[in-house]
Amino acid sequence: MAASPFVKRTPQQIGLIHNPRSQRNRQRLLGAGSPHLLRAEPASLEELAATLTDFSRREVSLLLISGGDGTLRDVISALPLAYGSNLPKLALLSSGNANVVASDVGSAGHTTAALQRVLAAARDDSFRRRVRRPALTLTWPDQAHAPVSGFFMGAAALAQATHYAHQRVLTGGVQYDASVAVTVFASFKQTLRGEGDWHLGEQIGVALDDQPERAGARFIFLATTLNKLMLGLWPFWGNGGPIRYLDIDAPPRRLGRSMIPLLRGRPTQRMLNDGYRSGCATRIRLQLNQPVVVDGEAFEPGPSGMIELSSGPEIEFLTP
């Protein structure tokens, strides 16, 4: 027998992870707004893990994240241990310096009004957008670091560009989503001007799925499980597995001429001949001795120098 349309639906339990240190959260503090909202402001990864374990015990099925890409990365990394395979759905209240993930999966905004829109959509089950993305998970075979799950990673020039952004871009009045685009252009500008040693790259071995490792100097290596980036940038091409990657030899040949087709994901044949590679994979193994950056934070490779990339867990994002 079909359920009566007049049966009142039990309100779902909702959790909010609020990062007060995020750039936009310094200007506005989100209100509580609902008796079914559990709010937490964990000050460390240990507190975050304890909070998510408590949310799981209380059967929180919708998790709101008020912060940027880094806050989301920390939450995604801790979720499997707290929830197992039965992960909650996520809704983003993007308030960080960079909100690259939100530009793909959607965001309600970052104000108290945005929070109220999410709560109203949860109450009425009226979310206008639902998308799934597999996380990009990094593991250290030598167990030098616990697994980290995010959505965008890079090495070589990206690590240098991230440091540049923290020191020069974000402190120079450029904020939020634009900072990432400015950082990308800044890295190319530094290289084209011959400033520093950006063009020399780093020695990195890359093994795609079951293929043998290809070692050499890399100008930049990127990987993501997203479907788009901000401001129309998309330096990837090819089809296949869930992980998209970009792999450019160092020093980069004819970078000035290649920059626009590269950032649009439309390489010329000359670029392909010059060591500009992109495609998709299911697993990627990196051998390197310099940090990798995952959603804005640098992580050391560990004693063995090996980091493995895989896809999962899959996350469902809701937008009102």
C-alpha cells in the first residue's frame, strides 16, 4: 500500500562544520537557525574526527561545510573512519580563500541567508541540484602520512605557485576564487620571465595504472576528479578513468605560445610533441622528493618518496 501523502516526514538530522578562520567567516558568523542543526567548530584534526564520529552516532545524514577547499579536504579525509561506507550528503557554504570544488559541485553561498536556504531545502527535500564526485585519495605506502582525500592536487610548479600565492597573492588584495586563477597565471609569468628556477621543474616518476613508470623532470603535474575549474580554466584533455591528469616536461617548451590552448584543454600537435601530456587514469603512482599540494596544503612525500593516487569515496553534493 502506498504511503499517505499526508504522513509527516521525520526531519533529518543536519550537522554544520564551521571554520571561523576561513576568510569570509571572519566577516560574518553563521547563525544556528534550526532545532535539528548540530553545529561544531573543531579547532584541530583530532577535534574534527571526534565531531564527525559524534555526528555519525547521532545519525546526521546531511553535513554542511562552512569553509573553503581546505576545510572540505579535512572533512572528506576524516569521513570514512567516522561513517564507514554510509557517508552523509554534503552541502557547501563556501567561505574560504579558494573554493575550487564549489565552482564545480555548487554552493549555497556563505551568509546566514545561504544557511537558511539549505535548511529550507532540507526540510522540503527541494534541492535543485544533486551531483556526485569521487574524491581524489592520496595514500603513502610507507605510512608516512594518513590518507588524504581531496579533489585537486599538484606537484612541481603548483607547489611553488601555492607558496607564491600565500606570500604574495592573498596578501596583495586578491581574494577568494580569483586567487587560484591569479596563482596559475603568476606561475606561468614567473617562468616566461625567467625568474627563479620554476622552469627547471622537479624530478618526478609517474606510473599510470599498470603502465611502467616514466621518470624525468616535470614542470608541473596536476590531477583532479572534478569536472570543471573556475573562470573557464580546464588544462586537461582525453577520456578514460575518473582521475584527470596534466603532465608537462621541464623545462616547458614554447610555454608562451602554448599557454592559451593549454588552459583551455585544446593542445596543438606541436604541444603534444613538446611534452605536454594529459589524459585519464584509475590509479597513479608518483615517485618524488618534494611536497605535493592537495586543495591548497602541502604534504611531504615521506622516506620512500612514493605517493599513490586513487579515486573514492564518492560524495554527493546538494545545492538549494
